[in-house]
Amino acid sequence: MNIATSSQSLGVAITERIPLILKFEAWPNLDRVAWDNLFLAGDFFDDVGPCQSWSDGGRAKRCQSDGQWLSFLYRSDAEALSAPPAHRITMERVRAFVTECDERLAPRSIQGLVTDLYILAKALAPQQDWAWLNMASKHMLNQTNRHSLPAPYPIMGSEILRWSLNFMARTVEETRLSAKKQAIHYRQALLIGFLISCPIRRRTLLAMRVGSHLRPMSDGFTLKFAAEDVKDRKARNFRLPKRLVEPMRTYLEQYRPLLLSGKDTDALWVNQYGEGITADGLSRELPKITERYLGVALRSHTFRHIVATTIAEFDPKHAGIIRDILGHATLAMSQKHYNRATGISSCNGLQSIVEDIRKSMPIIGGAKRALTPKNGVSEPE
């Protein structure tokens, strides 16, 4: 079947290779209308969409998940796209979808896609029995154990911040770089220093706007996030750490205008093209930069784990603040970081004891020989 022809008959034209994530404008008309109806807003006299209370981040995430599902259908079963969106979600198709995803995604990511599909299915057809899909999502959740921690990273928060501050200072004095390159390097180092000092989630980081989320004060900056800006729906208002105040001023007054190159955006973090950094851009570049300069590839979420482990290891009495700093709903994740840090400290302590024993072995051996009679018979106590 010609994909372009079949796509046009469904209300959208796709003439090139189908991407793995289908953007909203490329969805069939049926799906775009169904999606928009989920978010209808109004008063109690109007129809209100079942998902109108979702945050912008939740909508974007599930829109992307639905885009992956639709891309799969375009590539494997295009005829199914003529049916209503909820009718296409069958056990056989979901199984095939998971099998395909398994070749390119981690189990945790696949589980997230299936969960999003279940949430959308319930919203689209609430009277239909989706117990099988819910069960599949829960089984995958148990298998992936998504609440387990990743392996600890061989770098501490203090090391990252120290590198950030030093690199920014060297960049200012570097005369061999062009002005644009200087601005890029400075912004990279400042963003990394910001992430380790203020470990907010990626979508919150990239949504930051000058004047609304970052507000200048006479003696520094205030960071202000409304409930809709953060995952746990709890507004936050705190000061930018003092060590980043002057670097942030330098970025805003000197380097950010260079990156903008005359373009107009209030995005705080600007890329080399004068536009706000995108999620794809950050996910692609951040691991490269940190591996190049810090020796380990770090993603935005990794900084949150490093901060949590640092707190738990160096200030275990206050491990409970991890929940508030990282925006977790419960203390469970804080306890996991505390347990890991305790385990690391215990192992280090054990190694120290073993090393002390090893060093003292000749003395112990000599003492034993001195206490043992030549005839091999010990004296009675």
C-alpha cells in the first residue's frame, strides 16, 4: 500500500519516511479531533474534556507517546487508522507494538508508553473494559522495577560545581575563541552548574523564562515556579545560589544577547541559533559535553540522582529534604538514596578495617610466635 495515498485519505499527507514519533500535525483527522476533545474547557453548563486538568508537561508527554503509537500503526497496520482511535487498541496490536519497541527502547520507556496508552484508552472510551491493558502495564512495571536507583555515578556534586565555576572563569579570559563560541561555552558551563545547584526536571528547566521564572533582585535572583510548572504541582520559590549570581548576571548581560543574535525570545537557555533550547537538543548535547569535560556522560535527570546521593552521604540526618528538593511525592525515594549512601559508607568502612588488619598482620604474627613455647605446648592460663 502506498503510505502517502492512504495517509491523504485519512486527512493527512505523509510523503517522506515515517518518523518513529508522529507529530500532532501529521496525525489523522480522527485522532486530532479526539485529542482536542479530551481537553475541552468550560463551566458546569458545558461539556468538559476528561483530561482538561492535565498539566502542559503531562499533555506533551502523552502526545509524544500517542505519536509513537500512531507511527507504529502507519508502518505496520495502516488500515487500522480508518477506525476510531479507541477501537484500534487491541491486545494483538499492543503486543506487536511492545515487540517493536523492545528493539530500540529500554524496558522502562516501553512500560511508560503502555501506561500512557492505557490512560488515553480510558479517556477515549471510559465504558470499555481496559483491564487487560492495565494489567499489562502493571506487569511491565513490576518487571522493570522503575523505582530502583541507577548505578551510582563516579562524580560528586561539589566536583561538578567546581568545574562549572572554573570553566566559566577560563572562558571569559579565552581570547582565541570567537564571541559566539565563547557564549556557547559559557552557557554550557552555567547550565551544568545550575543543574547541580538547582536540580529541577528537564521540562521545568527548558520552560524557564527571564522575568517570570528567573527574577532579578537587588542582591541576586529569585527562582519562581508556579504549580503548573512542576510535576508534583507544588509551587516553589527560592533564591539562586550565591555562587551562581555573578555568572548568571554575566550570562544575561553579555553572552545571552550574543546567542540571540537579534532574535526575540524570553527563554532563559538559548542555543547557538538564538532560540530556546529544545528537549531533543539538551538530550543530545548534554551527555556529550559532560563526557568531554567531566569524563562521564550525564543527562539532566542524572544530576538529580547525584544531588540526592550527595545529600544522603554527606548529610544523612537531613536526607528527608531530598523529597522537597527533587519534588518527590513521598519519602520512599529519599530512603532509597539514604540506603545506598549508607551502603557505600559501610563498604568504605569495611575496606578501611580490612586494610588496617592487613597492615597489622606482621605484628600480630610476631606476637603469636612470641607467645608460643618452642615445644609447641601453650602455657596454661
